[in-house]
Amino acid sequence: MTPTKKKLPPLPHINYWAAFGLFIIFISVFLLLTAGQIATANSSFALFSRNILVEPSHTPTATTKATEVATGTATSTSKPPATQTATGTATSTSKPPATETPTPSSAPETTVMVFGDSARLRSGPGNNYEEVQKLAFGDLLMLLGRSSDNTWLYVKTADGQDGWIKTVWVDLAGVNVEYHSIKTPAPTPETMIKVYGSSAKLRTGPSIYFTKIRELTYSEVLQVVGRLSDNTWLYVKTSDGQEGWTLNTWFDIPGINIRYNSLPIKESPPTETATPVILEDAEGRWIDIDLSEQTLRAYDGTQLQATFLVSTGIDKYPTETGQYRIDVKWPYSDMRGDDYFLPDVPYSMYYYGDFSIHGTYWHHNFGTPMSHGCVNMDTNDAEWLFNWASVGTLVNIHR
């Protein structure tokens, strides 16, 4: 018998690349699951560690009771502790503690460096406070506080001396001073000055056109209470309690810089409005000059003939008040002083020494005090008045 030969079927074709791909996918899934378990464990440990850091004296303890207020132990649940009651019992929430934001009351200690060669440590936030210590470039300071406007910082030196330094003298790179508390300085020391002239006056406002309260005497001591914004006038108090304004050129103020001495700026009161003056008994032509309004009026008896804007003396060189008469007239006149020379000033009418009414070719700012004491007029206006008035014409000057 001849054996029958059977042909075996061919082995199935194996796609080795597909098998390799499945293997890679399996390994990837395995690694992802393992990493997730590790992350979960680390997260739990981190929360547990954070709770220990936040509440070091209260380690969560497992208990079957809802709370144990009497013993002060923490309630244990699957949620991390968040807040603690007054009795010490920790109450849990589902959220981990939030990151704490620095506040002025919890600001960390900050070290800053002096960034100038002229820095001074003072007893208060102002140049009128006593100098405590000179500081050198590169000195390190501990920042303790600040003034309300952040222009001064309250600091402590390396040798333990505390005081105030102007903010501009400190390198604040990377420092937010708002995180530091506002310090209340010692009361501002009184700023005292002494009258150093014989013509100083106390007035109701910062201008020679305000009412004079009284004359100030030579060597009289005054307390400076405030100043005008441009520092030309000071608001002062006398030893007998009177308050008013006085021009700062009449005082001896050694070592005091009113611009940087933390003296408050005081607003000027409303300008005093003068009532037009009409001399009822005046006969013929006369001239009225109102310093408050910077006007000149020409009258014939009680009848107004013309009105002009003028420029009278500035605060340093005021136009004198009173009644005068024109004593000489010059079509052109040279005028000179310590700091000026003006040739051929037109239509000059002198009424009191070197004081005159005249035309003006060097400015046209009429209505504003501009002169060294004379009465400046527009040249065309001065020509009219020069031809209208005569020697002997009354000139009445007032505020």
C-alpha cells in the first residue's frame, strides 16, 4: 500500500511590525498607569506635608468622632485641614490652603542699599528734622516702613541706628515699598526765622496789594507755618499769636531750605477788590492809580475821562501809595538802576523822586506788576496821558 502524502497548509504569515507596535502600546500604557499612581502618592504626601507646615502643632489623627472640641484634636476626614477654630479644632474643607500673599503687616525683612553720596539719616521724614547720621554709598539698610507718600523710608542701619532717609537716595530695584507699613513720624519741629530788615510787613495775603496787618520789627522771631507754592511768600505766626503773610526776602533763614523743608503749601486768600476811589473835592484834572486792579484812570473833577491798564512795581520793588503831584515831564528820559539801563524812555512824568509814569517799549504785559516801582504804560496810552496832564496834576495811588 502506498502511503498517501498530504500537503501541509502553509504557516500563517506573521506581521512582525504590527506585533512590535502592539508591544510598544502595551509598554506605554503600563508606564502611564505607573506614573499616575506615583503622582497621586506624591500629591497626597505633599498635601500631608503642607498641612504639617501650616499647622505644626496639630497633626491630623484618625478618629471615629465627628469633632473633639474639648480635647482640641483635629477632625480626621479624607480632606486636608484648612482652618482652625478658636479652641484649636481644625475644620477641614475640600480645598488645599491657598498661597499666602505678602501684606504690609507680614512683609519680610528687606535690605536696601544707599545709592548716593549725600544721603542723611534723619529723625523724621523731612529735611527740617534733626540729622542723625551721615550715610555712605553702598551702606546696607533694613527697610522698616515708609511715609504715606513713599517719599521717605524708615530704616535701620547695620549698627542698629533707626531713622528716616529720602527715597531718592535708596536703590529699590526689585523692592515694592507698598508691602511695608506706613510709619507715623514724630511731630514736625517748628521752623523759626528772624526778621532781617526794617521794611518787613505782615499782610492778610501774599502780595503787597493785601491789607497790612502791622510792621514787623528787626530781629523779631516768627514761626513759619506755610508757604506760597513759588516760595516767594511765607505764612507765619508771631510770638503774640498773629498770623499772616510776609515776603521771604526780609528774613535770616540759615540752614533752612523752604522748598525742601516739608513746609506745607498754603493757598492764597481771594484777592482783595478795591473800591474805586473818587475824590469828591478834587478840582480839575487828576490821575487815579489802583494797584489792586493795575489800572490808571484819568478824571476831570468827578468825570471819568479814560481808563488804561498799567504795570506797577513787583513785590520786591513796590509802587508807593499816597498822593503826589507831577513835578517834571520829559518826552524822553534815560533810566538806570543797579540791574538795568533803559535809554530814551518815552513820555516820562516824574511825581516822586525817581518814580514816574512813562511809556514802555520792553514789555507789553500790562495788567501785571512788572516794574521797579514806576507806573508802566503802553507807549500810545502814555502819549495821550502826557499830553492831557500837566505839571502839578494830582496823582492818587492806592490799593
